[in-house]
Amino acid sequence: MSDILEDIKFVAQAVNVKYSFVVAIALVVYDTIVKLPDEINLIWLQRWSFGKAFYILARYSNFLDASLVIWYSFDASLTTESCRSLYEAEMWSATFGIAFCYVILVVRTYAIWERKSLVLVYLFSVQLITFIIEAIQVDEAFKAMTFAPSPVPTIVPCIATLGNNRMFTVFCIMLGFEFNILCLMLCKGFFQWRRDSTALIHTLYRDGFIYFVVLFASSMVNAIVISKFFNSPYFYVTIQLQRAFHSILASRLILNLRKVIAEKDMSPRLSRTSCEGTSNKTADSREDAPSWDLESI
């Protein structure tokens, strides 16, 4: 009787996890549709650059994850071994996808720090070290995972439990990396905001702060969930949501930055059609132009 109750509990939890997958995928699809006009104007109609490549990878790599999650969640013919293979493929895809979104954060921080090579080397070194540690912990988590045969495969084909809380370490590392980015942003922003308070600066710091708050909160939630529920299907309930947030926020960071730069490029052209003195134009260009190049983003 206790085994039956345990099976019912695990199935109910797996169904809730399945719903969380649907919510995460719906968020990504919705945001893609809402931002499509900006994407066409600011990405697809522009020349190829690192920024364009970054955007496409940040936005659309998540659709690979989504296809694997849908397969994992809805294919009733899956065996426990195929469930394991799909889960591992999806988690590696998400791990690399999140790491790539962090690259966008690194590049943004590098730009804020006026393209100082020391900052870039430091951030990429930290990211490389954290990625290696995360990959080791993810691989160790895979080894301890168990996949139980589902009593109702038409509802939930795969029922997984972690067996250990190695993934807790992964999200703690994410918290540390995100906090590191925040400290660098605040350290530079304290002086830069007062000295060079333009629309571009506002966008960089506003988006950076929103990015940090959302991702730090989602990493914290995942760390807490995994520490408490690693022996149940609930360990997976918020991971896909965090992956969705990474994709959405990284994409919006690039779009918002390009939108401000496009508006800045248009305003001097309009002002120069009026009868203004040369000194005014020079002053305006100095006020609007950043001391570091962001057009490649």
C-alpha cells in the first residue's frame, strides 16, 4: 500500500514538473512573438556582427532545449534508458546555453568597464573555471540519477530523481558568478552614472540590474528546491524556468541596447537639419557618444 501511495505522489509531482516545462516554453514563445518586430528591424535587417550572432544563439538555442523537453515530457513510448538519454542531452544543452548567455553578460560588463583587457581576461577566466566545475558536478549528478518506470506513461513518460544534491553546488556557483558581475557593475556604475548619465548608460545599468535580480532569484530558488527535493521529481520543477529567463533576458539586453544606439544615431541627423551652430553639434556629440564602442553588440 505504501508503495502505491509513493507512486501516486511521484506521478503527481512529475505532472506538476511537466506543467512547469509548458510554462517555461510558453514564456519563451510569447516573448519571441512580442519582440519579433524589434528583432526584424534591429537584428535581421542589420549586417552580420558578433551582436547578431550572440542574439540568434541566445534566443534560438532555447528552442532546441524546448524540443527535447517536449519529447521527454510527452512521448509515451519512452523507456527508462531513453528518458535518461533525453534528460542528459537536454541538461547539457541547457548548461551550454546558460554559459553562452553569461558570455553576453561578460561582454556587457567589459563594455561598461571601457573595454579594459584586464576585466575581460578576469571575467572569462572566472567563467571558464565556473563552467568546468559546473560540468563536473552535472556529470556526477547524472551518475546518481534514477529513472523509475512510469505507471501512467501517457501522462508522464519519465519519472526522475537525483539521488544526490550535486546540482545544489551548480546553482551556488551560478549565484557566485552573478554576484561577481553585480559587484563589477556597481563598482563602475557608482562613478559612471553621475559623470556620463545618458540613455545608453541608463539602458545598460537598468537591464543589468533586472538581469541580476531575476537570475539571482531563480538560482536561489533552484538551490533551495534541489537541497530539499533532490530525492523527488520536484528537483526539476524550476530549472527550465531559469533557462527561459536566461534566454529572454539576454535577448532583450541586446535588443534594448541596439534600440538605444539606433535612436542615438537618428537624433543627430534630425538635429543637423535645423540651423544649429557648430559648437552645439560638437557638444551634443560629446554628450551622446560613449567612450567605448558598443555598436558591435
